Amino acid sequence: MMGGQVHLKVSYEDQHGGITVVRVESANQGDRLDSASAPELRGVLSRLADEGRLILVVDLSAIDSVDRSGFAMLGGILRRVHFEGGALVLVGPGKQERGMLARMGLRKVLLVHDTVPGAVEELAASYATADVEERARRRRATANTVLASGGHTYEHLSEDITLVKVAGGGTGGYLDGSNVAPLRKLMADLVTQGRCYLIMDLTDIDFIDSTGVGVFVGGLKRVRAFDGLVVLVVSSEPIRKAFRITGLTKVFPMLETVDRAVETIGREASGAYVRR
């Protein structure tokens, strides 16, 4: 099946095991997956997902390059199919694009294969042990369940939004260079799982230093690659001041309650599904 586009030609073919290979070809020399062409490919991938084709191999080997807009679009599709038990794998991004993925911290999120047969074989083996429905059941089972990681807890409020309750060290509730590593890992792991709308509840934190602030900046860079958002819940004026003096109150929405944070994501991030 074929769909015409402004810059790209897209075709797809169903393989065994419920896998669909989507081939993206260049209609003209120098074509790329960018802000101009990404919406067209998004339309095809969204339609395939609507039809239940949730295990996708996207072959980009015939186009010249992919920019951040292209990767953000693919990340959005990945987020959707992942929650429904599916997967999305890329084939063919060149050295420059792979380097961009690494710099954006996305190499563990958008998986890359050198060949279509290799990607299909690996996905077929993986889904032979647990099918789409089983994976969807497991992933949805974590929704509205409080989980623990590195001393912090988190809860998936919807298929898009995750609430992280940040725990401080010691009796003073501090977040600094001595204890930020588990939180940094948790935020990275959540993005890897396709969780790109994060509410970070800091109401138990009484002190934060520049290293602690930097964890949230790093997390924001990761989710922005997928048009995501990080919202902070802060009740302490010293914590607000720590973000204010670095100019980050203009970057992070900062609310006093979780409910208001959810409302903010629903208002500012049209791609997020809000359920409370």
C-alpha cells in the first residue's frame, strides 16, 4: 500500500508475527525527515496503530537525514504503541543521526538496527514469548499503582503522565550531589519506557543544591526530545528560590499541588492524555 507525500514516499508491508515494516523513501534527492515531512509520516504511522499494527519497523535507510523534529515524532508514536503492548524499531539512520540520538539521550528509547531482516527477526523472537495483549496487560497493570525505585516512588496517572514523589536524604530532606544518582536513573528509565510527561513532587524536599537542580534540567532535555514536559510540585520557598536564582522558573511550571500540575499538563501539552 502506498501514500503520497510532499517530500517522502511511504509504503508498508505486514510480516509474520504481527510485525509491519514501514519503508520511507526519498521522492527527491536531499529529502529528509524533518518538521515539514514528519507530519505526513506521523499520519501513516498513527493510522497503522489505529488498525492494530503495533509492532513497527520503520526503515529510514533510503532517506538522507533525520532531524530532531523527526525523532520527536517517532518518539510520540513509540509512546503510543508501547503502552498498547507494541514496539517501534528504526532501521538505517546514519552515523550522524545515531550520534544525535546519543547526544539527546535517546539511544535506549529509539532502538536502531542495521537491517530490516535483523529487526524483524529480533522482534519476532521477542514477541514469541509474550504477545502484544500480554505486554499491554502488564504495562497497564502499573497504572495507578505506586512503585518504588531508588528510595523514590512513582505512579502512572495515565498512559502519558507519571507522578514521581521525590524523597530527600536524611532528616532534613536534602537533594544534592550525595544522593541524586537514583533520581537521575529513575527519570532516564521512565523516558525509556515512553513516559514523557513527568510531575516531580518535591514537597518532601527542604534543601536542593545545583547538582539536584541539574537532575531536573537533564530530565527536561530528555522529555523535550519527545515534546514532553516536566512539571514541579513545590511548597517550600527555599526550593522555589533555588530554581528562581538560576532562571529556571521560566522553564519549569511550578505548582503547589499535584492536581494543579495535572491540570497544567492537560492545558499546555495537547498530546498528553489526562486521567485523574
